[in-house]
Amino acid sequence: MDKYYVLGNPIAHSKSPLIHARFAELTDQSLQYERLLVPLEAFAATLAQLAQDGVKGCNVTVPFKLEAFEAATTLTDRAQLARAVNTLRLDGGIIHADNTDGVGLVNDIQNNAGVALAGRDVLLIGAGGAGAGALGPLLAAGPRRLVLVNRTRAKADALAESHKAHPSMQGLLQKTELLTQDLQGLEGNFDVIINASASSLAGAGVPVPASVLKPGALACDMMYGPAAAGFMAWAKDNGATPRDGLGMLVEQAAEAFELWRKVRPPSAQVLQEMRAQFG
């Protein structure tokens, strides 16, 4: 039976084994998927051992996405843009790496929430690993304007410039205006707001004013469960439609599953089941 793991530290909270077990059941795939707690200084050694043992693939979560990027033999365009990796396919000595977080977010917004991004104004909060993973796929969806903000403006500028310079972005950026702004004094309002910052995880307040929300805007937090509660309440209280990151979690897993198994799982069905189970 083919084996897969999700690698992280901590890892006990991960719902990925539940999601992939359900995907396998619904697509008649025979596989084993488990959590693996990786010591903080042992990611490279652990990955090498898994490859030697014949493991077929891994998902990678915090804090190892940058180390997974460094370990890769081949990288997709979106992994190169993000410079972080959450999905690995192991084929002997070859480590094929992808970042499915951003496309998972886009698929959840467009397919599950039913909000088309083409021609819209989008605000992306956070230029760290989560924001970097999201930016390329968001631009690929064709918004009219995408504004990137970060606590440190220079980090947002650097991420935007790296995307503008990448060959895969040249055609896309002819139809989408990619801008950065200072987080303090942020101007404009937006159809879609995505919180990719660490504010929810840290239990901090929402880092942008309610004035960024157009009436009925979609406000998405990449966190889910209790961590997203503050952002969700803020969005609802200010007339927006709140959405947490559970759909993104399921959709990024579906992308990884398809990369590994060459079959697309019914992600909408599994998300509905996860919502019923976890709220």
C-alpha cells in the first residue's frame, strides 16, 4: 500500500489524514496517510529516510515549508514564486515540489463560496509564507486590482517585485494591477479581503480598518476553527461575508491528492462533510 505523510511540528492537530482518507475512499484509491512529528532540526534527514523507505509523497506544514523548498529537485512555477512548498511527490531520488495552498484558496473562493475573482478588487494581508503562496494563484484568477499589504512594507514590495519579474506572470500582469501599500493609512475598499497574516494565529486584532470592506465583500481568513473566530466576527459585524480557511485546507489537499494519484477527489463533498463534523 502506498504511503503518504503530513510533516510538521506540531502536527497532532492536523486534519489532513481525515481528508485524504475520505478522498481515497471516494475515489477507490488504496493508500495510507499519517501524521509525522518531525524534530525541528531533522527535516532533511527525515525526508531522505522517507524517500529511501519508498514513501510516495508528503504534505508539509509549519515550520518546514521553506526547508521543503530547499530540498526539492524540481519545482513548479507556483512553488518557485512562493519559495515555499507544501506538497512533495517522491520518485526515487527525485523530489518534485509544489505549493497548492494558493490554488486551494482560489478554488475555495470561486467554486465553494461562488465568488469569481476576475475583474474584482482584492486585498491580500500578509507577505509571509502564506501570502507568498497565495499571490501567484490569485493573480492567475484575473482580478482587476490586487493590493498587497504587510506590517513591514519592504517585505510586501519584495514579494510583489519577485512576481513581476517571473516569466509566468508577464501575461497575467497586463490585465491585473499589482500594488503595495502601507498597512498604516491603508486606502481603498475591496470586493475580496484575504487575511494571510499571523494575526489570527496570534490572537491579535484584525490588522486593517473596516473601511477596506465594500458592502457585501467576501472576507477570508486562512485560519479555521477558534483561531479564525475574531476575524470572522469582525467581518460579519461590518457587513461582509465571512469565510474561514477550512475550504482552503480541503481544496489544497485535493490538489495534492490529484498530483499524487492522477484522480480528482470530490472536494466539495468532503468540505461539506467536514463542515458538518467540525463546524
